[in-house]
Amino acid sequence: MNQETKTYRKGEIPGIIAINARECKGCDACKRFCPTGAITGMFGTTHRVDVDRCISCGQCLINCPFGAPYETVDPVDEVAAKLADKHVTVVGIIAPAVRVAIGEPFGMPAGSLVTGKMYSAMKKAGFVILDNNFAADLTIMEEGTEFIQRARHALFGEKAEHGGGIGPLPQFTSCCPAWVRFVETNYPALIPNLSSAKSPQQMAGAVAKTYGAAQVFNVAPESVYTVGIMPCTAKKFEASRPEFQSAWHFTKEKGGSAPSAPYPDIDAVLTTRDLARLLKKMKINLAAENDAEGGTLFAEYTGAGTIFGNTGGVMEAALRTAWVVLTGTPLSKIEFTAVRGLKGVKSAAVTLRDRKYGKEVTVKVAVVHDIRANIRPIVEEVMAGRSPYHFIEVMNCPGGCINGGGQPVCDTGSSWIGRVLPSFAWS
Amino acid sequence: MTESSFILKHPLRVRVFHYLLAASFLTLAVTGIMLYFKLLAEPAMNTAMQVHVVAGVVLTMDALAFFFLAFDRVVLFTKRTFTFSGNDIKWFAVLGGYPQKILLHKKVDVPPMGKYNAGQKLFGICVLVGGTLLILSGWVLWALPHAVPHGAASMIGSIHLYASWVLILFLFVHLFLGIYMWDDFKAMFVDGRIPYEDAAEKAPLWVKNDLRRLG
Amino acid sequence: MSKNDPSHEFIENPFSLSRREFIAIGGVIIALLALPAIWIRSALINRNHHIQARTKGLYQDDATAKIRLSHENQAVMKLYKDFAGKPLSPVSEELLHTKYVNRMKALS
């Protein structure tokens, strides 16, 4: 694409989603799913994507009745070539939501949990497993610690350990690349509220090419090829952000061998659909595989990491760890059911005793998904300084990553949550 | 029977229904073809879609009104179009004698028909089934494409497309024969009457079984 | 039409259908019309089934996990011990944290 774009930096992929003009009937269904009004074209005419507004979430793609939207980036052949190259360690970074959807293209019912089959199929294809649930656990450590720091700073005036600023409350989660771009393009004033923690995919890439290369895979960082396997089209955009070359910078600073041209932390991103195509191309039938173990240090994950794919999952995982860290006591009940379910905005208040300061605090959290329908009042409240919350989880897609724009298209499903009201398109 | 006697074939409510049906369906067919082949530039395409939607609403209202106000005629029509006999097969074997008559100016023997000949019955079934499918699918595609599951929505789109092709193709035949049989055309669009002897020739069973003399 | 209307002598016999036949055919028509309505309704009601099924799949993965708290992940702890130190350490800040950009100026 050679068109002039305004909201992309050099190196970033401008717009992952485009609309096939031949297939589009102009029915306006996509517009009703688009969180940013990025789809233009009058009712009855061929629609187009305004890439400057598009956050690449892919909801239009999985909900168009005519299958008109498509992904502009298809790395399947490139990944297949890397898998065939014996000198390259291809690391498959598997997001939580992939394991409950990758069975569908192989004829299994929706929601089948196929972690073991998926490991087996991917190892057969030549991937080394890095379960992104591992990186999700790592994200909780970083993002949870950051939240505790922000909360203690706001409540007790605690200073940062290494100096430097501490971000304001409420803290927004930053795992969802569509949400991050939504803030950057629509509410830049809220950038300080975003957790500075990278998304699990980007943490995984940076770790795989530094610690992983040196101590787990025992290869040179530049021969590690990281492939995000994501339920998400926006992850393809995220991986192209120029700041995500941190492993190269880090290796260079530490005096390690590094090629003169920087390499990205994540080399390629496959959506769940892409992975299914890749496996089918390699004649691997995932459904027929036996369960296998991940087999690397990076395949170790916890229940808190795996629920990242559900709306409310990041918050629940963070609350579990924050509770134990703040109170020093174990949880009597691990599940925080208040943040589960498909309600547009879920909130919860957790009262606990911060053992460091010896004081009771009530942590108020909110969980937002399907941002098209639900985010405006929440961000307006924060902008006006009236938000009652300390920590807000945001995922763009209805239901969270399990219904992401990169997931297999479900013929009997729609992302429309809540009441069904007719919407009479006109102009 | 005197030569000047007439039969009231199409009562007023049928004629009003047919006026609205003809106007809205022709509009829908023309705008639908424009939309399908994307024949126009952007603002005009939008106008075509708006006209398509308005005509669709008119057609729906017309169909609903007839369904509720003239349910007896709907039932009668349904019964007649779905009632077949061996004569219908024989009718199709000679295509009602029309090609021979129109192209070769030759008269062939045609089996006796009721109010609707076999071709009209087939057309009637397509109108009943196809029309209903078009109306229902059209409303879903206009108002609910977001909420209906992906696969169902795409299937409904295909139904709308195929039903419209069938009806548009039939429409050409219907228009041609309608105008060709000028007495019937006048009956439907003007006063509802057809000459007795004309009906006795084309629909002898109807004239024999289903008529009542007035007065 | 009045019986004395001079314009035509014949009309269709409105009673060519028996009451039984009328009710039977009318009933079939209405039943057939109800079918698509019922089908669309059930398709609409079940439209989020895949979301619920996948959600359940992940909660099941959590419920059956041996370890359910991120800070008890031994691999993560090993990463901190061998490499990153602790959360928000300088290594963490460099590799695991990031900055964001204001993209709105370009739009307005």
C-alpha cells in the first residue's frame, strides 16, 4: 500500500484490514462492529477502511456476512520457509485464546481445549514452543507490580525505587494492541494511564531473543525467529512498531554480537486462521494428534496466565497475585467471579490490608470489553477526573481475545452481544 | 351466453394489490440489478439502495395488507397453484400452445385448464415462495445483518440473490404474456372484467366449475 | 359489486372451498411462514455460543491447572533469578516495558 497515512510511523504496517470491493454489498454490518468509525462508504456502496482510524481489530472481518474484509499481511509462506531452514530456531509464541479455537478448523466443536494436540502439531511442523501464557504470567508480575507501585504512590505517597515518574490512576491494561492504538489515536491524554508493561507477545519476543537465545535455546539471538500465534489481527500491527526491537538494542548494549540492521522482537504474526492454514499446508491434522508436552522452560504456565484470553481474565489474574503480594496471606477463594461474564462493564471492589503500610485499602476495578459499545463513558469519566476505579482492564473484542479478529470465523456465531435491535441503514 | 357477457376475474382489492406489487417489484428489480452489478458511482448507488429499501417497504406493506385483508384469496390462490393433474404435464409438453401460436401461427390442441394454466401455476408457486423469501431475507439483510450469525446471514444473502433471479426471469415471461393477452392485461389494470368466451377458451374448467351467474 | 351491476354477469363462486379445506390450507401457510421466523430466532439466541464455549474452555484450563497464581510460576521465577532480577528492575524496564505515541495530532 503506497497511500499517504498519517497515524503510522515509519516501519509500521498501515492497516491490517482491507475490504474486497468485489465482495462488499454495502450492507453496513461491518460499520456496526467497528469501534472507531473507520469504515467509510455510503449504505449500498462499496465500503473502504480508513487506515488512519482503523485499529486493526478485525471485528469487521469475522462478522461480515459476505466475507469481504481480508488481512493484507499473510506471513504463512515466510514462516513455512523458516520452518524448513535448519539453521533457524522458530519459536511459536502461542496466545491463550488459540488453544480453545484452533480445533474448529480441524472439525472440532467450538471451545475444545486442545493445548496438547496443538503442541504436538506445532512441534511436528518444526516450532519450538513458547507458550504465551508464560509471558502472561510474566506480564502479571510486571503490570501487577506497576499497579501496586502506582496505588501505593497515590495512596501513601510512595516514591519510585529507581527514581523517575510514576503513572497516574486508574491504570489501564496494555495487553490489547487494538486498545492501545485506540488510546493513541482517540484519547492520547490517557497515555500516562496505560500500563507501561508490554503485551505478553512483545515480552515473549524480547525474552526469547535475549535470555531464551542465551540460556534456553543456546543459539545466537539473530538465528531465533519468533512467530506470534495470535487470535488477533492487531498483533500484526503491534509487532511492526519500531520500538519493539528491544532485544537487538539490549544485545548490542551488552556487547553481544548483533547485526548492523536491527531485528524485531517478533518476526512474524500468524492469526489462529493462519496457523490452521499453515498446518493444513504441511498436511498436519491437528485433531488427530496425540497430546504432547511443550518441552521447554517457556511452556510452563499457570491458570492465571491462561485466562488472559477471556474478558476479565487479566484483571482476575492480577487480583490473585496482587492480593497475595499486598496482604501476604493466601487466597481463600481463587476465582473472582465478579469480573467474569459478558456484561459490557463489570466492576468489583476488593478490600484488603496492605501489610507494608498496615492499612486497609479498597481496590476498585473495572473490566471493559467490546469497546465499540462500552468504552466511551469509562474514558470520559477518567478524562473528567471522576473515575471511581483504580485499575481498568480493556479488551477491544466482544468476549475478549477468544473472539478476536484473528480467530476462526464461526458460521453460527456473531460478535453482537446484548440486545438485538434492528438498525435501519440509510445513508 | 351472449357475446357481450363478461366475467369479473379480478375484484378491486386484487387489482389494487397488483398495482402496488407491480410498481414496487419493478422498482426493486431495476434497483436490485443496479446494486448487484454496481452500475453507478457512489452517491447514485446510495440513492439506488434507498429507493430499493423504500420499494421493499411498500412491497412488504402491500403483501401484509393483502395477507390480512384478503386471506381468503391467499388461501384460494395457494390451493389453485398447488393443485396439479395430468393435464399440467400435457400442457407443458406443448407449452400451452403459445410458441406455436406466436411463432408459427399454428393452433395446437391444449388440455383444458382451470383458472391458472400449468405455467401460471408454476409462476404462482415461485411468486408465493420466492416472494416470501425475498421479503423476509430483505428485511434481515437491511435491519439485522450484524446480529444474525455469520453463516446464516451469508445464506440469507444467497437466498435473496437466487430468489430475485428466478422472479426477475419469470417477470419477463409474465410481462410478455400479460401484454400479449391484452384482455387479461386490461382486466388486471383497468376494470377486472374479461369476456366470457375468451375465458371459456383459455380456462374452460374454471368457467365450468367456479363461476356464479349474478342476478 | 352490486347484483345489478350491468358491467358483468359472472363472478367467481366465493364458496368453491370447503370450510375444512380453507382451515387446513390456511394453517399450512401460517405454519410455513412461522418456520423461517423460528429458525432466525433460534439462530439469534445462540449467536454468542462460540464465545461462551471458548470462554468456558479457558476457565476449564485454569480450573484444572496445578498452579493458578502467576507469581508461583517457577519458570517466571527462574527468569527473574537468572536474568531480569525482579519486576520493574532496569532489565525489566528495558525489555518488558514500553512507551506509547500520540497519534491524534496527525488526525486533526
